[in-house]
Amino acid sequence: MTASQSRPASIDHHEPPLSAPLKLSFDYTRSVGPVLGQFFTALRDRRVVGVRGSDGRVHVPPAEYDPVSYEPLTEVVPVSSVGTVLSWTWQPEPLEGQPLDRPFAWALIKLDGADTPLLHAVDAPEGQLSTGDRVHVHWVDEPVGAIADIAYFVPGDTPEDVPDVTDDRDPITMLVVPTAIEIQHSASYPESAYLRALQEGTLLGARTGENGKVYFPAREADPATGQQLTEYVELSDKGTVTTFAIINIPFAGQRIKPPYVAAYVLLDGADIPFLHLVTEIPADEVRMGMRVEAVWRPREEWGLGIDNISHFRPTGEPDADYDSYKHHL
């Protein structure tokens, strides 16, 4: 796959940098606490509640701490699902994940019985919403205990009929909020060269001049000196384990059953280790200084990523002397 010794590599600098859409997403999970817990539990029952502050004002959504005295708030107060539009703005082109898939208004709505406004969507025809209009909650069909249980508001002064049922589910104590951001990521020239090399089964580092430290993956500049990395270096796919962690705890999205080892591997010829998996050996037998080699996926599965290497495994060679990697920990 790669050379056993590091060597200079020739790169076509006229190739354009790589660019691709990138979506980062995760589920943010938090404990809601006693006040917000009552708010979300009430929403699940198709009710709205607020909390009373030390100055008598009722806050909706509830505040956990008094904005005047900064003391914890505890007096939960029921309010109406009908309110008045204080201000609004038009959303002509709804975005993915917003409450409606057609043009709508975002509005600050003060519910009857509340003293602070709630921000939510109003489903009204363009040009037919005004400050001072009366609106009421339109509930989702199956509330779960989240702000999205209010599907949106609609014009009108009469609250929706809600079923008179008893919910025997536990109160809401935790909230899971899916979070995502999508961007168009354009790689730098060194990063693009590194990724293209991976697609060809080559591990590419870079350095400043012939005697500079070799950084893997290739990057724009030497982080120690700030100097541009001007020379690419093809590295071996063998290396030494410097430090490692044994992963024993399962988590959402985990692809490997614990226990397994995530280790920093110092490739032969490189001056900085990188993180990858070490398997084909019991986790408790992995050690600092162990010599390992890359196990590449089948050639037809290669793409533009370090996951072209499935994992590292022991080579069977004697462990490296500590002095050979002690400055790379």
C-alpha cells in the first residue's frame, strides 16, 4: 500500500481543492429540571403553564430563576392557550425543520394570563396578520412533551377543544433535541492532497524544508513555527502506539462492541501521532511502544477518507524503545 520508509512525494498543485457538503448532527440531551419539567409535561397534556416571579409577573415560557431577585422560581401558574400578537415578521420561504412548509409568520404572542411573550409560528395568509390580532394554539395530534407540541398558532379567540383524558405517563424530566448544521466544506490544498493520496492508498504528510518535522495528516502550516509546509512526504503504513484508551462504555451510534482500543499511532517517518483503532489483539494487551501496521479495506471500498484503513494490528515486531517516541506523547 505505501512505502516502508518515508520519502518525498510529488503533488500536482494545479488540482483544485476538494469541496463537498458536510452535515454535522447530534441529539442534545438535557435534564429539564422541576420548573421546565412541569411546562413540558403540561404541553403533553395540551395545556400551557408559566411561572410567577417575585414582582408578580407570569413568565411564559417559564423562567427557572427570577430575573429580578435571581432566586429560584417555584410557583407554576396555568395560562390560556389564547393570546395577542405583540409583533410579527413574515417567513416567505420556510426552511427544513420549521413548523410549516408554507409561508407563515413568526410572532411574539402574549397568552392570556401571562406577562411575557412566547415566540412561535402563526399560520395566517400573507397580509392578513396584524399586531393586536387574537390567536390560539393548534396542537399536534400526538403530543410528546416538547415545545413542538404546539404545532403553530391560528387566528381566532376560541381555544381548540382538547380530549379529556388522563395521561398516566411519567412527568417529563429529560429532553432530547436533534441538532444539525449543514455547510459546504472546502478543503485546503494540503488537506485535498492528503485526501486524494488516501484514495490511492498513500499516507501523505508534509514538512517545512528537508529537515522540518513531518506532520500527518498534511496541513497548511507547522503549528510550532507558523511556517508553510512546503514539502509532501509519503509515509509508511507501519508505526508505533504512543498512548491509547480502552473504550468500555457503549454509546449511541457506536459501530464496534466494547471493549476496544483507540490509540495514537506514530507512523514511521512522522513527527506527530494520529488517532485510529487497534484491533486483532485483546484490548488489555495493547501497550505503549507496540509496533502496528495498517489493515486496509478492499480496494473497491476506498474513498476520500482515513477510514480506507479499517484498523491497525500488531506487526509482531519487538516493541519500540521508549526513547524513540517519548517526545511524541
